[in-house]
Amino acid sequence: MGSLDSHYEEENSSSNTANPLNPEEFRRQGHMIIDFIADYYQNMEKYPVLSQVQPGYLAKLLPKSAPNIPEPIETILHDIQQYIIPGITHWQSPNYFAYFPATSSIAGFLGEVLSTGFNVVVFNWISSPAATELEFVTMDWLGQMLGLPQSFLFSGVGGGVIQGTTCEAILCTLVAARDQMLAKVGRENIGKLVFYGSDQTHCALLKAAKVAGLESFLCATIGTTSTTAVDPIRSLSEVTKEYGMWIHVDAAYAGSACICPEYRHFIDGVENVNSFSFNAHKWFFTTLDCCCLWVKDPGALTKSLSTSAEYLKNNASDSKQVVDYKDWQITLSRRFRSMKLWLVLRSYGVENLRNFLRSHVKMAKRFQQLVESDNRFEVVVPRNFAMVCFRALPTRLKKEPNGCNIESGNIEAKLIDQEYANDFNRNLLETMNASGKVFMTHTIVEGIYVIRFAVGATLTEDKHVIKAWEVVQETVDDMLATK
Amino acid sequence: MGSLDSHYEEENSSSNTANPLNPEEFRRQGHMIIDFIADYYQNMEKYPVLSQVQPGYLAKLLPKSAPNIPEPIETILHDIQQYIIPGITHWQSPNYFAYFPATSSIAGFLGEVLSTGFNVVVFNWISSPAATELEFVTMDWLGQMLGLPQSFLFSGVGGGVIQGTTCEAILCTLVAARDQMLAKVGRENIGKLVFYGSDQTHCALLKAAKVAGLESFLCATIGTTSTTAVDPIRSLSEVTKEYGMWIHVDAAYAGSACICPEYRHFIDGVENVNSFSFNAHKWFFTTLDCCCLWVKDPGALTKSLSTSAEYLKNNASDSKQVVDYKDWQITLSRRFRSMKLWLVLRSYGVENLRNFLRSHVKMAKRFQQLVESDNRFEVVVPRNFAMVCFRALPTRLKKEPNGCNIESGNIEAKLIDQEYANDFNRNLLETMNASGKVFMTHTIVEGIYVIRFAVGATLTEDKHVIKAWEVVQETVDDMLATK
């Protein structure tokens, strides 16, 4: 056996010492991986949506050190099927309704694959002019689709840049705002700067502030993470204007909906803000990561974020005729991210994209109606987009309410009831997620534990929403039966 | 014609309104894209390495707004071939010797494609346990390959995290170092903090300091960007130890070489530093982006970078049994980056990986010998890894030296000569790059304009290095002939 093994290893080893980018081998393995992923999508519903593994499961299954000799792709794919897929929470499952969606698509996938194939490192224009210029084109297209004013577009005086995530977009704009304000009031006053957000602003703002120090900066949100609530941009921007404050609009989730005329009003007043960002990797068919940031004054960004070094100098940059995106973001190196966004826009077209988003909203509305039609449940906050915040009302469920009646008017009884309701809903959510049939997540709004049902996985159809509602009802029935 | 067009559009439109993640359509288009990229690699040498387009070329070729209706993938791929590829600087070309390489591989590509296919958003353990746990495994494997002490590994008390780029790794460690120092000396002393680097430290350090404020922090470099010089870790760490300073080792380029026993001595003393990073996307067969960062005290990172919000809470996180990588980095959302690194390690194995790197060093040595064998050229600084810094010596080239003789001993003459030499080499580099036959870049070392010849593109073979040298010689011959 030993000799057979080592013969195999040797043979295998020698076949793998070929150039690691040999085009014919690339073609062979590339086709295998496409089939592997296509099969994964086809079999998706067989897997529990939320991974059911326990902490530390993987280290037990894998060797303690890297192999010394090559392993064939067939073995690796076998291990991925066997060991990795059980540890994956399937964000592309049609039964995924957790957090916010990571709405994928064939076009988004192909775009990422193409840019991975080119594997260009795009820190400045010259390092691949097409990558920078396609980003101009795509960000202007998308800015128009959102009805952003010319002041945010390259065809105007502003411009757009694709960041990795909202955290980066907020950090960059925060640093620009800080430096702009310090230039006015003096560096020594850094300790006096403050920033504003609501209690529902994403924690990315706090994180960015920790990294950069406090600022005179306001972050408004279009579609908060907890409940998809919307801050009033126009009235906030009137205040920031008065005080010369930078105002950033974080539309990470809901920005995409604003390409539909019927949702555009949510960003009315955007002409008065300094910067605006939304994540195409959330609800816009583009794979992670792709955060679109537009600024009115790119100079404010580049003043804070530009670097120069001899080894990066080139005539194109010196000519000032080109944009070097390295100066618009935290990182120097950047992937060719506009490719996937461009493919999404072209492959689906504006009208279809609107219709895809509307179909998600319609499914969320359907779920909302189902919740509302059963008086054992309530929708907790108004639904704005494709996410429904609901909960079971266990006081109404219980045959014997044990004196805990939410209608009693007794404040103490109400508090006890709330705690009971919260526990019940936490239990409901955990039981559903543990079944592997659906994955939803929660938030707490003014002390109320709420289940978030976010529609947006590309494979989700009406039948999955109806099935999810059945899972909710059945789980509640079971919970009551065992009491 | 009009009716034919609209018929086509309608037919096409309806076929594209199918689910954007339909597995069979995914399979069809996925195979097309693999063939497209395989063909790209096969035809690579037909393209000029450095893109020859002019600023603004692309906007003229593309429509001013996104299409309203879907366009077929065939049309889009045609446009990529026609409009995008001419604007690409081909980092994967065997004739690419610029900056540092972005050494790609089939395994690295497949890993990125797989993680794009899964498209999971990995901010905490529960959002895909396999992604977090594979990162543990892979970072420990790689740490062992580098001979990092146990104190940096999960199997010890430290741990590794995959960041996007070195800029992020440096920013994160800088912020951790700042907060650690401020906890000792008081927040009010933020203005007194300083950071140290050499004049060859990467500009990422300056940028991070701009974002975060100054620190008591030292950044040592293994393989500087200009010349691949190496800072002495052991003696620097003795100083930082004395002053309680955080020391970070930036081995962005040369870290990978340290998996070879003969190069490991460059990071001797690493047991005394706080953090260590290298870019697997530079010279380690992994596609952009993949920066490996190890820290001895993960708590210092998470203290500065952690966030919490109700909507992210879950039992696994509460149990403290899992790592939530969101608290190890700037961004909350993160791609499943360990997949590609794992595939690289498994597909090639440690011994082959070493041999691949050695083959690049061998080619660089070959180029060095060629330079040294022609007395019209000189190697300017010692070659440490797979990069040769060289220049032409135009004083020796000129038939009539016009009194500018570098051996003259006259200081003024020497200065004039240096300027002349610098101009000559700048001209030489620009002429070679404009030919499309090779792409190299430059730096300036102590006033001397130097051409950097970095070997590492995966498709590069001996013959390409020899050809590159011929291009250098022919260009110089032509430059002299036209004088």
C-alpha cells in the first residue's frame, strides 16, 4: 500500500507542478467549479438554512498542518461538500430571511469571476485604466437611476467610488468631515468635535468614530438595520447647513429601492447632503463586497486620504487628467469591483431591476398580510420596504393568561407580560432557526423583542414565503401544545 | 428594422426575466465565462502589457446611461473584449514585471469563485461557522509554515485574521496600539503620541496615522516596496520592548518567501513583536484581496474594534466560545476569504509553493546576471528576493561623454551626470512600457532613478526574462542610435 500511495503521490505531484495558471488546466478545473456551484444552487433546499454545527467542529475534521504535496481538486471539492457546506449558513437559500439579504445573481457572480480572472490591482489609473473608467461610467449610471443630482456625478462636479462596505464609506467620509472642520476651527479643538446619529444608526458609525476620533458630522439612515426606518433627510440637512456640518446619508439597505419612482421620495433632499452611500451587495444583485459612495466634493476625501510615493508616480497621475481611486478610500490596492456592478446593470436593465425589487416588496407585503390575518400575531412597526417586523402575542395565545393581561392597564402586569412575550418570541425564533427550515433574525425595539423577516434572497418565491409563515404558525402551535 | 429590433428586445427581455440565479442559466453562463478567461490567458501575450489607452477613452465608447432592458451575456462579453481588455494593464501577463506581482493561480481563482458562489456575509461566527473556522485553520497552517511562534497562533494564545490589504492591517494594529498606550498614559495625551518608520516604510503607515492620529508605534518592513530592503526585527524589537511600544512587522511582499528555510532568517526575532502581516495576494498565488495578519493579543484588537448591536446578538457569540471576526477589522461584513488561501495551500502543498517562489528568485537572479554581464548597466541595490533594481549607466554608453564622467571625481560633474542618468533611465523605462512588450516600474533611491524588475507573474518563464532583457538592451541601442 505504501508504495502504491507514494507512487500516486509522485504522479499526482508531478502533474501539479505544471504552471499554476496553465490555461488548459484552468479550463478543466474552472468548468468543474461552475458545475459544483450550479449543483449547490440546485440542491440548496436540502440544506438547513442556518448551519447547525457546534463551535470548533471544523478543526477536528481537518489536518493540523498544510499538506506537503499537492492534493487533487477532486479531493478538495469532496471535502468542501463534506466538511465546509455543513458549516455554511446559506445566504442564497430561498428560505433565508435573516439580517438583510445578500441578493446575488448570475451577472453579479460573473462580474466577480471576470475581475478575479483579470486579477488587476487597481490603486491608480495606470494600473488598469479600464477599471477606473468603468467605475466612473457605472457610478454615473447608477447615480442617475437613483435620481442623484448632477452635483454628485462625474458628469457634474462630484463623483462616485465603490468601497468595500458601508463601514469603510462612513470612515472615509467621517475622516474627510473631521479634517474639513479642523481646518476651520484649528487642530487643537479635535477634542471638542462631536457626531450625531439616532439610536438606530448602524454601529458602523460608532466604530468609525472610534477609529478616527469624534467629529462634527451627522449620519442619516434610509432603512435602519433594526426596522428599516427612514430619517428625514430634508429637515436634517437644513440643520446641518446652518451649522456647516457634514451630512452623510447611509442608505446601505434601502438605497436600491430608490431606483423605483415610487420609493424615490425617501431620499428627497439628497441634493443638500455631502455624501450618500448604498450597498449594491445587499439588495441589488451584486456579490459582496460593493458599497457605492457618492460625494459632492471629492477634494475633501482626497485631501484626507491621499498618499504619494515615488514608486507610484506616473505621467497619467501627474497630468491630473485621471482619478487615482487609492486616494478615495482606506486601502491602496483595490479589486476591479465595477465589473460586477456593470454586468448587473447591463444583464438585467433598469426596468427589470425595479421589477425584481418590487417582487421582493410584494412578497414581504404578502407575509405582512398573513401576519395581520392571524390575531395571535402583530406587525410591530410599519413596513417600508421588503422587511416585516412581527411578533407573536403570547397573551392572546395562552388559554389561561395567569393574570398577565396586556389590556389590564396595570403597569407592573404589562412589564411582566412584555418580558414573557419577549421570551416567547426568542424561543419561537430559536426553535424555527434550529429546525433548519428558515432563518430569520431579531431586534429589540423600545423593549419589544421583534422577529425580522427580510425578503431578498434571489431564489425566494411566493411559495417559500407561504411556507415560512406555516413554519411560524406550526412552531407556535407546538410551543403551546407542549405547555 | 425597427420592428425586428423590438421583437428581438422583447424576446430577449422575456428570457431574461427568469430568476437571476436560475441554476441552469448559471451553469450555461458560468461555463462561458470560464472559457472566456481561459482564452484570455491563452492570448495574453498578444496584448500590450501596459494598457495604451488615453484618459477618458471609455466614456466615449459606452452609453451615457444604463440600458432599460436586459442585454445578453454574449453582447456584454463582446464589449469586454472590444472595450475593456484594451484598457487593462495585464498583471497576469508573463511580461509583467512592475510594482510587485499579483501572483495568481488556478487554486486561488477557484477559491474566490467558490466563495462568490456561496456569497455568505461573514461578520460573526453564526453567519457561516465554516468561514470563521476555516480561517483559524488556514491561518494556523500558514503561521506554522512561516515559523511564527505559538504566541501568534490560535493553537497558542494569539490568532490570525485575513484582512483585505496591508493598509487595513496597519490601521487596525495602529488603532489597537494607540488605545493600549492611551489607556496607560491617559486620553488627554493623544497629541503627544508618535509613530516610527524608516523613509522606506510603505505610505500605508502615513495614511493609517492620518486616519487614526499619531501613535507610539513602530512599523518594521520585511521587503520594502522601493527596493525589498529588510529592517532588522530583532534589534528594533529590543528598543520597542524597552519603551513598551507596539511593533508591527509589515512583510507584505517578502513574507511569503519566509516559508522557505533559506529565507526564514529575515524574520528572526518575530517572537518579540506584537503583530505581523503579509499579503497572500502579492506573491503567494492568492487573488486580491488577502492580507494575513497575526497578533499576539487579539484582545487589544477587539478592544478597539468591537461593536455590538441587538440585531447581531446570538447565543454563539454570547457563549464566548466563538470568534466574531467583525471585531478584528475595520469592516463589519467580510468575504469568505480563507477559502482561496486554503485551496492554494492544498492544491500546491508546502514544498511546491516553496519551489514556485524559488523559481521566481532564480529568474530574478538570472536577470541580475544579465545586467551584471553588460557594463553599460548596474544593479543599484543588493537583490534580496525576486526583484532586481537596476539602471543604465549612460556615461559609459555615450561615445562622447561630453565631459560628464562619473569617474571624474568632480562633484559638480557627478551631479550633472546623475540628472542625465536619471533622465536617460526614465526615458528608457517609458519607451519600453510604451512598446507594450514589458511593463516595469521605477523608484528613486538616494537621488538615483532606478528601474524595478519584479519577477512573480505566474505565467513568467525563463524565456520571458531573457526576452525582457533583450527589450532593455534593444531600447538602449535605439536610444543611442537616435542621439
